[in-house]
Amino acid sequence: MGPQVFRRIGLILGMSLAVAAWAGAAGTGGGPLTSHTPLLTPELKSRLAQADLDAGARYFERKCSQCHDGAKEGGHGKGPHLWNIMGRKAATAPGFVYSAAMKQAATTWSYATLDYYLADTERAIPDRAMNFSGIQDDQLRANVVAYLRTLNDAPPPLP
């Protein structure tokens, strides 16, 4: 093989790496939480800093509360109770029967993991029982994640 072939191979590999890096940064890559650990990116930190808690609460009430209870004295519904979700290991709320897929996720709910999960629930945990595809709008998702932070005995500080 001549030098031109090696240059073309290098160009193709370089382009592939660039596309993969862009896809990961755009939130389209990653794969399931069983093998992927989402990062708390500067972009996510910025969205959380600008989060509208009232908008997050309205979305939660309209969409999430159909299956999840977020009240401190609440309980399980079709989905698990979400009080103290931040910092909790997935599939560990006592008394709720989780899907095998959620049990295998082996992740702890944080700003980054909740944002990743809520962006595309099927990508994050394939075969999960939750019948919700995700929140495509980045800022709306940050609003919801920031609101979920408030459902906690001691809400963690915003990053």
C-alpha cells in the first residue's frame, strides 16, 4: 500500500473519531447505563443553573405524576416513589418491584444519570418497564432534573 492509501485510512479514522466525539457530546451516543457512565458536562451544568423549577414542577405534575409520587409522605404508584431519588442507587426503593432491566442498570441517580436517562429512556435502560420515551428538549429536561433535586430531605447543591 502506498502513502495515499494510509492517508485515506487516517482521514477516515479521524473523521470517525470526530463523529463519535460529537455524538457523545450531543447526547446521542453512550448506550445503556449498564456500561455507560454519563458525565456532568459544562453544558448540563449551565442548563441546570438556568433551570425553571416551576416549569419542572408543572411538567412533573402533568406527565410524571401519572405513575410516580414525589411527595415526602407519598408511596409507590405504577412507578416507584421518587422522594430522595438523587443519590439513590437505581432499583433500590424498598417495596417496589423493579424490572430486571432496571435492576441491572447498577447506576446511582445523579444530575448526569437522570439527564441521560430522561433524554432517551430506551437507550439508557433497554427493556425497562416504564412506558415513557423521554424528554427531547434539553432545557425542559434540565428543569425536570432540577425539580427532582428538590424532592429530597437534603437536596444536593446544584453543580
